[in-house]
Amino acid sequence: MKNFHCCASCVNYEVKKENGKVTYRCSRLGFDTKPTYQFNCWDPKEVVKKLMGKNE
């Protein structure tokens, strides 16, 4: 899990492009984040769950 746990691999992670600016946001927590941040509420995307299963 430690190799996969980050905001960018979470189902709540959003990337928005507005006026030439890219923002990264957590839709669950409601604030800006960065792809490499980690929080305890992490819920991995399905593709990440599959990758985690292969590496165990």
C-alpha cells in the first residue's frame, strides 16, 4: 500500500483546468491538494486496487 497511497490514486482526486491554470482538488474533503499528498481517508481507484493485488 505504501507504494500506491497518494491523492492522485484516490477516487476523490480531481484535476481541473481553468484559465490556463491547473488545480488539484479532493472532492471529498473539499480543498486543494497535490498529487503526492497522503490522507487517512484515501480510497484507491479500481485500477490501483488491482495493481496492489498483483504486487502482494
